[in-house]
Amino acid sequence: MTSRDTGATAWVLEPILQVPHVVAAVMLTRDGLVTGYTDALSQPSAERVAAITSTVQGACRTAAAAFADRDRAEVRQIVIESDHGYVLIVPTDHGTCVAAYGDGEVRLDLLAHRVHSQVARLGEKAMAAASRGADDNAPA
């Protein structure tokens, strides 16, 4: 399995696919636009998954805030267990999200560890890019 890269996202998704029984992964913006997806998905399927994932995230943020009797809440991860397997959704701190699907044999702990590791790497790369951008704007 390889990653269909619609940007520079293959380095994020490829390691997730190395977890045994992981079938597919998608990287998306918070508002549901696909930024990368794996070969197990067609582009229309990846777009559908991204739109649904964005909606699920919004519903989970709203539910978490309601249960905590707060105005808002940030979700760290969402796990969906079905008769077909598991969906793990992990938002980043900078407005993107990684979602992965593993069949019923996937070890959820390994999947979660790998997705969170990749999200952390993504955050580090975004922070480094932001600091380089700030350096570019610094007065000489």
C-alpha cells in the first residue's frame, strides 16, 4: 500500500500503513478537505471519509463540551469500533487531522501509538516551518 499524495503528506500516512491490519488512512483539514490519502481509497471515497470525519469531530467536540458543561472542548482522539474494524481520528493542533482504519484484527494500541506519533511529527514540522517563516519576516 502506498499513499496518494495530494500535497506533501506521504511521510505522515506511510508509517501508519505499516501497522499490521491497517487498511487505509486519510489526512484532512478541519473543515473536511482531503490533503492526502492511501491507495485503498479512491478519491471520491477519500473525500467522503474526510467529510464524515470532519462532521464526527465537530459532533464529538460539541458532545464533550456539553457533558463537561462548557462552551467548548478540544478532542484528542476519537475511536469508532464497528463490526468491520476500528476508525481512529486524531486532530492536530494546527487545523488538520489524521484518520486511519484498521480491520477487526488490528491492535488498537499500536494503531493509536503510530497515529499519535505521526501527528506529533506533523506538529513539529509545522512549528519548524512557522519559525522559519517568522525568521524570514524579521528585520535585518
